[in-house]
Amino acid sequence: MRDLEKSLEIGLQEKLGSSLPLRVTCSVAGDTLAVVVHADASLGLSSTDVLLWTKDILARDPSLSGYRLKTYLMFHDDDSLILSPLTTSTSPLLALNHWWEKIILPRLSPGLLSAGLALSLLVAAIYALSRPCVLGSCPHIDRARQLAKEAVTSIDLSASDEEVKIAGETIARSMNILRSIPPWSPYHDRAQTLLFDYASSSDQLSLLEQSLSHATQALSLTRKSGKSVEQWHKVQSLWRQAVSPLAKFSIDSSFYGFSQVKLYQYRSFLSAASQSLQVEQESLSSLTKAERGAQINHIKHRAAQSPQEWESVLEQWQDITGILQRIRPETTSYPKARQLLNLYLPLQVSAQKNFEREKQALSFYKDAINLARQAEIATDKSQWTQGAQLWQKALNVLQQVQVNTFQYRQLPALIQGYNSALKQAQKNIGLVTQQEGIERDVKTICANVCIFTVGDNVIKLTLKQDYTNQIQRTAIEARKQTNVETEIDLLNHLSRLESSLQTISNNSYKVVQVYNSHGSLISVYEPEK
């Protein structure tokens, strides 16, 4: 029998998960096996659990299959001994009657029946009177109140998670003590009232533990770096689960102050988690937007030629790199954003250089076009010198256009046209200079002698009447006076005049026609070949 008792003790301790101070005694009466489990009342063991565990352990021994089981849980308290029958009957007396009718009565002789009945009644009376708070005062209620008070007062505004857990265990111990007070105790009603009150505190502590558990999980996940959108959703959900129980506490709750402190904290954490989730979502969206924009801009970059096209490419690269640079370091998109920046920033620099080069080339091109327009206006006004200077400036500006630019490919035809215009202007300058020289020479010859007009092919001179009269008078007087010297001087003068007119014709490649004052042609000088 001792082996069976030892086996039950070990088995029950394994069920409880620890080496608790308990003892088992067994006895056999006929086909009935009586098992008494001795335990300390402060352990708060459940009678139902002990019954089920005992049945489960005994079922493993085939040799006991023929016995009917009677199990008792005996609590040992500082002041009393409590026997709890583990049967379906609510009254110890009924349980003993059941024992007497089914086990003792059939096996006792008539001579022993009255003695057995008396003994049974005595045991029942002892059992009933040995339960807590049946006789005298009820220290169990005081103890339960003390434990409940300790549980409630331990939760102040700065209580830790561990203190909340301990408070929950303490209130559970208090309630187990109250449950041990039997219905026939004069303190039973008071115990039930306290149980009802403490059940509310127990439920509220359970809500606090749920909230703290979710908060612990949320904090643990929050501390991990590089959380995805899905992970931030999980954090957000955990904080919401942490907040939800706290919102159920009313102002008259003993834990209202603590719940409000945690509620404020957890709501702030929920708000921060929601913001972090939004930042993560926005960073992921920004990364996707930048990658798609870059795919399009790569094509535009390879095809760009004009300043306008390069400007568009540059602006797009600036937008893309700006998006990537605004992605925050704590997001999962940040490493990829840094990687893409290393690829896109050199392309942005390249686009910047190409744009500036094409812009400068276009500026030179426009300046040259503007100078050419001014040159055309000047030449239209026969301002050949100014026109030639402007054509030359235009050509000089075109020489500053960089090779391999979009404008450079348009220069050959433009330069050819400007060179032709410059040469024509220079030629016209020569003609004008020559014309001015001829007019100057003719003017020198014609001083007091004639008047003249210079045409494209003919220079027309008309001798003045005074000059003609002077020549005629000089010739007549010299002849009358037989003044040979005067005649020679006159002939030399006329000869020099004719020679000068011939020279002018030769130099100007124009025919020189000489008319008298009456308009009659008197002499013609043609260019000598």
C-alpha cells in the first residue's frame, strides 16, 4: 500500500509541475479504495483537479481496476484540519452516507452495524466542524482581505509588469482561500460577497496583464531595425490590442490611475507606430516612383540633343534624386535608395554638363544669328564697312560653339553663307574706296575747270564756260603777241589735263566723256587695255 501512496504522491507532483508539500494515504475496504490527499491550505488546490489527476494515475495500474474509488482532499491549516470529499455530493454527510450504504453496510455484521454508524456520524461531524470558519472566528476572511488589499495597493502609477503579474497571482490566492469556506459556515455569505468583489479586481488585473503582454510584444518588435510595412502593421495591431483593454477601466476602478498612465503611453506609442508605418509606406512608394521615373529618363537621356531636351532630362534626374534623398534612414527602402543614388547622381551631373554646353552653344548660335541680321541691314544700306565688321563678328562667335554639340552640326552651311557675305562686303568696300578715290581725283582735276558726275560705267565732265573762255583768250593773245612761251604753257596744261583724264579712265575702268559748256561732246577717253 505504501508503494501505491508513493506512486500517487510522485504522480500528483508531476501534474502540479513542482515539488509541493503533499502526502497521500490509502486504505482498502472490500472493493473500495479510499485515497486521502493531504495538502497545505495555502496552496489553493482545486478539488476537481485532484480528483481527475488521481483517477488518471490509478487508471495506469491494472491491478486496481476492480476497486471503486473514494478520494478526499485534506487541507492542513494553522488552526484547523479541513477534509474535502472529492465526490459529486455537495454535503460531507451525504458522501459518508454513500460510503456507509455502498461499502460498510454490506460487509458489517448486525452486531457491528450500530457501532459503524456511530463511527461514521462521528467522522462526518468531525469533518464538517473541521472546515474553515465553521466554529469561532474566521481568519481566512482576514487573510483573504489582506492578500486582496496587497494586490490592489501594489499597483500604483509606477507599477512594473512583474508587479501586475504578482498582484494577479495574489488576488487568485485570496479568492482560493475564500472558496475553501464551506456553505454551512456562518461566514459563507460574507466570503461569497468578497469573492464577487474580488472577481472584478481579478478580471481587471487580467485585462492589465493582457494589455502589458501585447505592449511587451510591440516593444520587442519595435526595437528591431529595418521593419517592413507588414511588420509595422503588426506593431500597430499589437499597440491597438494593448490600448483596447485599458479603455474599459471606469473611474471608480482601483486600477484606473495605472490604466490611464499606460493608456496615455500606449496611445502615444500607437501614434508613433502609425507614423512610422506611414513613413515606411511613403518610402516604398517613393522608391517605386523613382525607379519608374528613372527607366523613362534613361531613354530620354540617350536621345537628348537640344538644350530643351537636356534641360528636361536634367530636371527629371533632379526630381528622382530628390525623392531618393528624402527617404529616411530608418526605412527598409533606404539601402536601395542609396544604391540608386550612386547610379543616378553621375547621370544627373552628365545631364547638367550637357545642358550647360548645349545652352552655351545655343547662346553663341543666337548671338551669331543676331549679328548676321545686323550685317544684312548694314549692307542693305550700302554700309559695307559696318556690314563686313558684323559678318566677321558673327563668324568669330560661331567659332566658339563647342564640337559635338547639337548647334555645331548646323554650323557648316551657316559659316559658308557668312563667309560669302563677308567677301562680298569686302569687295564692295574696295569698290567704294576706289569710287571715292576716282571722285577725289576727278574733283582735283575739275577744280575751277569742270563739273562732273560718276556713273557705274561712265564719268561725265562738263567744262565750265569761264574756263573755256579763259583758255580761248589766252590762246588768242599769245598768238597775237607771238608769245611762244605762253602758247607752250597752254599746250602743256591741256596735255596734262588729257593725261589725267586718261589715267582716271584706266584706273576706274570707266569711259570718261568731256562736254563743253553747251553740252556738246568734245572728247572721249576709254580704258586702255
